[in-house]
Amino acid sequence: MGEKDHTQKMLIGCRDVFAELINVLVYSGENVVNEADLLAGPTESLYIEADKLQN
């Protein structure tokens, strides 16, 4: 536990896979999210903990 899952991150990074997952899991299979409408965004989270920058 606590290890980064690079394979999962790469798979979810594919717009077609992400759109299909959201449509199936959130919208019960209805085609609401279209891969052509998705834009890339930052994938890392940064926060300050005890005066240190954490990733």
C-alpha cells in the first residue's frame, strides 16, 4: 500500500478510457462524457507539510 500505480495512471490518462469509465460508472452507460471534449490537466498534487513541500 502507498506505492504509486503508474499503469493505472497511464490508463486513466487515455481520454477514451477515462470517458468510457465515467460514462459507465457515473452515468450508467449513457454517453455523457465525450473524449473529444476532454483536456489534459495536471496530474500531481502538491501540499506543504511541516514546512516541506510534499508530492
